[in-house]
Amino acid sequence: MKNLVTTFFILIFSFTFAQEEGIKFDQSSFKDLLAKAKKEKKLVFIDAYAVWCGPCKMMDKNVFTQKSVGDYFNKNFVSSRIDMEKGEGREIAQKFAVRSYPTFLFLNGDGELVSQNYGYMEPSLFLSMAQDVNGGNSKGGSLKERFAKGENTPEFLMNIMKLNSNSDFDFAKKASERYFANRKSTEPLTKEEVGFLFYFIKSSKDPNFKILVDKKAEILPFLPEESYNDYKNQILLADIMETAIDSKNNKIDEEKFMKTAEPLVGKEAAATKLNQIKLSYYEQNSNFVEYEKTALEYYRNTEAFEPNETLKAAWIFAEHVTNKTSLKKAAEWAEKSVMRGETPENTYILAKIYFKMGNKDLAQNFAELSNNMAKQNGKDTQLSEELLKQIKK
């Protein structure tokens, strides 16, 4: 018995000692972590994890507990571990595009992303990575402050693009424009540069659009010429659409769009783009009368489209359309998706359309199927349960 007690206390002591030696994680709110980092002129380190993640547990057991790691992090960072699937973690994951675990986020006191790294690392590599991040942070202010002062080294600007392309697109876009403006024109574009060039161009008025046009020969080794031309035309068509929007009447001037777009890309491509933009515009502006007319025209040949695309239109019809002839077409779209594979979502949409058409038997069958599938998959059943109540009235 004495040996068991001694062993127990040794284990407890060892665990406590390991915790004291390793990284001391602060479980304050995200706002308070930033405030503390700003006051202490440090970076925030966030171990972005999920409870089911094996490599996350290995980092917690084998790396965060190391004395060398703890000494460095406790001196130089405000550290926190945050579950990305709970509470504030969900917002942080969305803001910084956390899609794999573990992800290591380093932020300044203003909440700007300074570095983002991924995956299990051995203690020496993890420590080296943190030293590099902290060393870069000591160069004179936040990324935005350094950018505002005119810093324009390729490494600095590329780092901004990589870190902020999801969390602060406008900032990253400005960095991309400075990057390409200062880049030596005699050097051929790399695959990575082409990727960023395409990613940030949103209009033919963007400074980088001229580079896209002028450097076509350097870009073509990385993608088919057809894809290059399609991309360039989509940008030009988007600009044309801006001039064709009648915001006063919440409509699109189709004649004006086609007059400019047809000579550029041809009648068929211009008409397709027009319908796509109309669908998006009328949905965003809740003009469902025009959405209905556009969808019926555009999706007239159901077989020419992927089921997921027409299912979205079916969902909007289920929510906002009452005309039974239109609903019959929407049922066709939803049926195609269900035939491809039943899900809680497509069976619910089909059930709701049948209900609005007055076919309660079919509506109940598919609503019950949707409800049962949702329960089996651990998904929300509120919509299907509400629909079943309406059907059974």
C-alpha cells in the first residue's frame, strides 16, 4: 500500500512539475489575450486544436511540456489553447481560415495575423519556428504599420499575401499590388506568383490586370490558354455588369449588358454569364419574382446542369415561389438530386415543394425520410419537424 501511495504522489508531482516547466496557457477571452499582448508588447500564440485531433494531443504531451519550449514561450508570448469547435474558437477558426489541426496562430496585439503554421512538430523544430516568428516581429511594428511606412521587400509582401488572403483580403490585395509593382519585370513569373496574381484581381481597373494581359506568355505554361481567356473574360464581364445594374428598380439592364458583352465573348457565353449574374443579383436583393423567371429560363434543360446547382434553385423556389407550374419544375430539380443520393437536405427540399404543390402524401414521406436521416447523422431536425407539423394539420 505504501508503494502505491508513493507511486501515486510521484506521478502527481511529475505531472505538476511538467506543467510548470512547459508553456503556461492563458485561458482568458480572445479580447483579453490581445489586450495583454499589446500591453506587454508581445505576440499572442494560439494553439488552435480540436479535441478529437491526435497530433494535437501529441503536441500537448510531447512538446508543450518541454522546459526549453516553456521557457521561451512564457518569456516571449501570451499563449492560449483554444478549441476551434467551441465558443469563441468557431469565430477564430472562421476569421483565420483554420481548416486543419493543429494550427499555430501568432497574432499581434491588434489581432493581426503575423504567422500561421500547421501540424505536429518535434520540440526543436517547434521552438525554431517560434524564434523565427518572434524575430520577425521585432523589426519595427505590426505588418500594417510596416506596410504603411512603405516596406516593399518581396519576402515581406509575400508574407502579407499568404497570411491575410482569407482573414483580411483588402490588405493582402494592396500588398499584392505593391509586390507586382516592385517586381523585376525581367524575371519570369513563378507558379506561386501566377496563383496570387489570379487570386487578387477582381476588376480590369485593378493595377495587376495589366500584368495579367502583358505577361500572358509567361502565364500560359501554368494553365491552358482557354482557362486564361475564360478568366480574363469573366473579369471584363463583371465590369460590364456593374454598368448594367439598375439599382433604382432593383433590376439588370439585359440589353445594355449584351450589347457590350456579346462582341467580347460571343452571344452564347454572354447569355450564360448574364443569367448567372442575374440569379446571384436577384437572390441577394430578394427579388424573387425576377429570380423565378431567370431560373426557369436558365435551368430549362435540367440535364445540362449538376444536381447541386439546380438544388439550390429548388430550395429558393421552395421558400419563395407559389406558382404550381414553377414548383413542378423545381420538384424536377430536387428529384434529380435525390436520385443521385438521398440526404437530409435534398429530401427536405423535395418534401417542402410537394407540400406547396398540395401533394401531402409525398410531402410527408420525404419529410419523414429527411427527419430520420438527420437524426441518424446527428444533424438539426428542426426544419423537417416543423414541416411535418404543417403537413399533419
